[in-house]
Amino acid sequence: MEYSSQLMKDKIEDYQNVIEGLNRDTISSKNSPSCSYSSALKKSKSNHSSADVLILKSSDQNKNSAQIEKDIKNMCNESDLKINVNGTKHIKSGLLINCENKKSLSKLKDLVSSKGNSSYTASVPGKFNPRLKIYNVPAEDATQPGLVEDIISRNDLNASIEDIKVVAKIKNKKDYNIIIEVTPFLFKNIIERGSLYIGWHKSNIAECFNLIKCYKCCKYGHTKNKCTSQVAICPKCSGSHEMKDCETERLCCPNCTFSNSRFKLQLTTDHTANDLSCHTYQHKLNLVKQKTNYC
């Protein structure tokens, strides 16, 4: 996969951190009574808005997330402000803070601005534009310098090159799948068409969600290269082996099993972690949609 720039990489990483940070506090805690997945999801929507997340970063490259968190806590303790926080998450070169509500977020942001001595920046993550995957684009067309211009001209799109960003090009055996990020208006227009002309070829398109999944432990938010699990987890039966070595016909989703144990839910587990109807997958997908700007 070829990302268009380091800036896009960082943007995607911040995006994943926000999704994971929200997810961490959206489902009921260990001490909560058993509830259905839909109930937990409704609770998450009402109690935790993505607008209540603050990302803090330090201009001091030598400061890690733990040091940043310590500094921010000291600032809060020294002030008379009542700032409630649901949880924090250490991210690359910073700290993600999930505030109780917009009032706490605003107080914390103002506090950092006034007491941070310009060494900290506090930002509220905005929503991301929707993404589309363009399938089976011939190599000579996918790798051409004027790809975006070609898409706009051949499809008579009412757009400028700033309205379309090539996020990734995924190489297949004979062609490429291309992921693009577009404005909400363009997204609706292209989705209604169902396809795009690129070069002398008509390619099917579909909405694409930036949902990263590890193919070693089956969890979301990281890739196999960054997995900290000591063993592989089978997506079919939850056993400590790869799926190719699985010898049972029994289906048991490791992600839904984990959620049942940790959050005392009652999710069905008789499916694989790769099943599109998986409760955990649907929940993660919903979080991504909440962070996508469709209007």
C-alpha cells in the first residue's frame, strides 16, 4: 500500500486513535450489569460524542505520552476548575483525552492554552471526508501522474483536484484498487453512479471504511506488524493458532467473546471474526461512520 504522504499517514493514525479512544469508553464497564449490544451502543451514542475528544501534543519531541499526561494532570490539580475525564489513551507524540462533555473539554482546552506556555497544542479532531474504493484499475492508468485530473474529466465531475485525494493504491496481480477521499457532495454523486471511468476502463466503486484490523490477534486498531500478542488467535474458533491450522468446525468469534468477558455483554459468538454481521465489527464500523462527514 502506497500512502500519498507522511501527513496522510499521521492523519490516519490520529483518526484510528480517536476511534479506539471512543470505543474504550463507549461500552459499559466491567462493573455494569449484563446488557445487550444494542443497549450498550445506544448508551455510547448518548453519552460520548466524538466532539468531546481532545488531542494534546507537545512541541518537545523528547516528551512521551506519559510525561504529557503527568503535566496535564498537574495543570488541572493546580487549577480550581472541575474537569471530568472518562479516560485517556497514549498516542504517537501525544495524548488523547475523552472528556465527560463539551463543558469539560472547553475548560481543559482553555487551561492548556493559558498554562501550557506554548509547549502544548490542544485540538479537537474534526470529521473525515468519506472514502471510496475504485476496483481493478489497469496499472498504466493507476500509476499515471494525472490520475485525479483524469477521473474528473472523464466522468464530468463538478470538482477540482482539491476535492479528491488519493489515499492509497493497492496492487493486485494484474491491476490496482485505489482508495480516494472525496468531499461529501462528490461522494453522493459518485455513489449514485456506481462506477467511474479511468482511462479506457470502467471501474466499479464502493464506500471504503478506514477500519484497520490485525490478522494475527484479530483485534482492531493496529496491524500485524505492530501486534503485541505473543500468539496468533484463530478468527474461526478463538484458539491459539492460525486459521489455516484450525481443525474444528465450531465457530467462536474471538472479538465478541472478549467483549462478553470484559464488558459483561451477551453477544452471540457463533460466527467468525471475519463475518460482516459480527457485532464487534458492526460496532467498530458505526464508530467510523460517526467520524465521517456525509453532509
